[in-house]
Amino acid sequence: MAVPKRKKSYSRVRTRRSHHALKRPTLGECPQCGGVREPHRVCPHCGYYRDRVVIEQDEE
């Protein structure tokens, strides 16, 4: 079984992990109601996706 000959340095480990950070989700504005939603997803406020109703919302 292969075993590393030397310990990896702190900077080398941290450089590799530089891409592990969490990113904020990209949010856009719904063209129908103006609410905030994720791109390519149904709007949770009005239920529209690409100018048509996908989820019927109950009027309260």
C-alpha cells in the first residue's frame, strides 16, 4: 500500500482546500411577481415558471 514519504505542508493543504468554500446561491427577480427566486426554478411566491402557472397558489 502506498504511503506518503513526507508530511504535506500547511500551505500546500490550504491551497488545495481553497475551492472548498461555500458560495451564496445566486438569486434573481421573478418577472411575474417581482419576488426573489433561484434561476431555473419555479417561483415559490406566485408559482410561475417561464410565463405559465406550474403550481397553483391558494389565495389567502
